[in-house]
Amino acid sequence: MDEGPWLKPSGSASDGLRLRRVPRSPSETSRATGCSREKKDPAVNSPAHADDVSGSTSMLPLKEKDKAIVQKLLSAGCCARCVLRFCCVTIQAAYRQAQHETLEELKAFITEKESNIVQESTSQTSTYEHNKSQDAALSETVEDPPRKRAKLVPTQTVQSEPGSAAVVTLRNVESHVCVACLGILQDLCGPDQAVKIAETVKAQNYEFDTMVLSVSLPAQLCVREHSCWLHVKKEVREKGLVLDKDDVIQVKEAFKWVMQGLVTKELGSVAVVSKSPFEVGVEFTHPETESDCHFLAKTCPDCFKPTKNKQSVFTRMAVVKALEKISGARFLQHYPSPPLEPSSSCTPQDIQCLHMSVFIAGRYNKFCRSLPQTPWVIDGERRMESSVEELIAAPILSAFKADGFNFSSSGREDVDVRTLGNGRPFAMELLNPHRSRFSKVEMKQLQEVLNVK
């Protein structure tokens, strides 16, 4: 921004105002000059990602040692995507695949061994009967009277492995709410939700190139996930797997992997990345949060302290802290493992959009002896019609379409004191601006508007 002197128009309350925007990062500086160098997320914009949105048809990356875990989780009522989470599957395309397709692959995966047993048993029986018939034909003579021969009937039945529910007790997880994610990775994670997010963003008229998708989840998900982990922990140890609870993919990560490509498509190729000044927040709540977490307040009372800004003491951080303190045996005394099927799924709340604050810096001159620096209000009564702060803020707020501002200056002056020379430095924080990119020409025009005030 040109720092040259500015002449004071007649009748002006402030003079010589010079503005410049304070860039927050090198990439933001490039955008201000019209040369955007911000790198897009390759996982979102690559051709492979575009194919992933429609779902991958490849087999799931599971191994033989995962079968017992898959069986236990499906029989417990976990959805297909939660099964992948507990198997520590990190391939994002597996989560983007349609839920029913993943479920069918999981069923085929856990019944593969049993099918092989049936085929092997049938083959062995047929060979045995064929050999017996040949032996009987050779041993019979014409003089021998007819006799009744015993026929071998196979009595072997295929049984699932201990703890398996692949054939008999497998729940229809497509028609039930998942006991682990409470439906978030089921009906609340798909094209319909992506359309809602895109419509909300478009309606608020933000100016952005990239966006971050944030997810707020009910605290009881931590309890249910811990219960599911204890349910499969024995199998994990018996299989010799070097896994820990922290290795399980988080619900919010799986949600983002599914939604990123869908939201990008709805917004017209706007990249959903891990870091951006523009954030879209999706919040989920559940009516059973209090009942699922209530036992923790009794076992770890020091973790739950009421606060003024929180409606409930069962915050996510407090629940995580309590679960770290309580032992597995004590947890199982108060909470079932696997968790019980919930009566309802999570409820999505209003989608919130928020842009990072933009900062403006400059200098101002004041030649009037009846203009305070900030609004002058005593006992609820205004003493002066305006102030330097308000005269500067009004045009800037309008230009950036911000929800509010914070004004700071380097020092103060009394209402009857003039500010001459190079002017007094000031800075403004613009809260949630809907527009954030201005060229040098546009900033100079805004500066001229301010100097006319």
C-alpha cells in the first residue's frame, strides 16, 4: 500500500488515513495480488480421488487374522464402516464405497473359510462313496445272495469359529443404528448430507477457494468406542496383532474421507483440505448422551466439573480423561460390552460457516477537537455523535462483509486533542468476513472512501 501523504478534504473529521491489510501467510499475500499459489490437497483434486467418489469395486484390504474381529463387530451391531475403523483400514476409498457393498464384502470375507470347508468335505465324501461302490462291485459274485450294504451318509456340519456370528446371529446392520457411531457413518454420511452442506455454504455467499470440514460429535461416542474396543481386545491379543486403541480410525476422520469428495463435487470443484481460512462445521447430537456417560461421573467425579459456558458436564474432553483413568474391568462393571443398540441415531444440527479473521492496519490523523477516539458513553448515555473508531470501521465492515470487529490503537488521545504528523497507528480485526481478498487498487479506493469521512 502506498504510504504517501494524503490531503485532507474540507469539512473532514479525520485526515491522512492510510490503510494496508496485514497478510497472515505468504499464500494469502499471493492471493491479494491475484497470483494464488496455494497448493491443493492432492487427495482431493487428483483423478484418483474423482474415481473414489463413486466407490471402489476392489476387495477390502483385510487379512485372515481380521476375520474374528469382523465377525465379533458385525454380530455386535457395528456398521460396515465402523468395522473397517476397528480393523485400522486407512485406505480412504474403502470408506467411500457404498455401505451395502462394503457389508456384502465383509460377509463374503468372513464366510470364505467356511465355504472352502464345505467344498472340501463334499469332494472328500464323493470320492469316498465312489471308491466304496467300486470295491463292492469287485467283491460281489453271481452265487452270492443279494445283501443290503450300509451307505455312508456324511454327518459333518460347518460351524463358525468361536465367537463368530457370520451365519446364524449376524444382525441386519443395514436396518439398525450402529452401536459404535450412532448412525453417523450410515445415513448421515452420504450425498444427501453433502447437498445440505453445499446449500448452506452457497446461501451465505462467502468468498473462498478452499475449505476445512470440521465435525463435532456427542461425547458418548467415546464411551461406545471404548466398549467396542474392549469387546475385540481379546481377539487382537490372541492374533498377536500389534494394535492399540489409538490405532482405531476416528469417526470424524472416516466421516471426512467419505464427505470430502461429495462436498467438492457439490461446490464445483472447491477443494476440501486440512488447513484453510474458511471452515464449515457439522455438529451431531444424541439424546442418550447423559445416560451413556452418567456412570463415569460416579467413578471419576474429579473429571467432571460444571462450567458456565457448557450446558452439560459431559464434554468430550472430560469423557476422554475419565476413560483414561478407569480400568477395563471397572468399566465393564458399569457398562455393557458390546454396547446396547441405541433407540435412535444422531441428529445433525445447523451447519455453521466461519471465516478466519482478517486484520487491517493503518494510521489516522485527527484534526477535529470534538471527536473522541472511541465511542463515548457514560451511564448509558452517548456524549458524542461519532468517534474515530466508528468512522473508520463502518466502511471497512461493509467492504469485507464482516460480522464484527475489534479496534486497537497505539495509544490514546483526549476528545479535544488533535493527532498530527504521521498519524497514530491502529489495527482492526474483522470477525468472520464473507469477503477477504482485495487487490491494491481496491484497498486504495477503500482508503479514499475513509478519507472523505
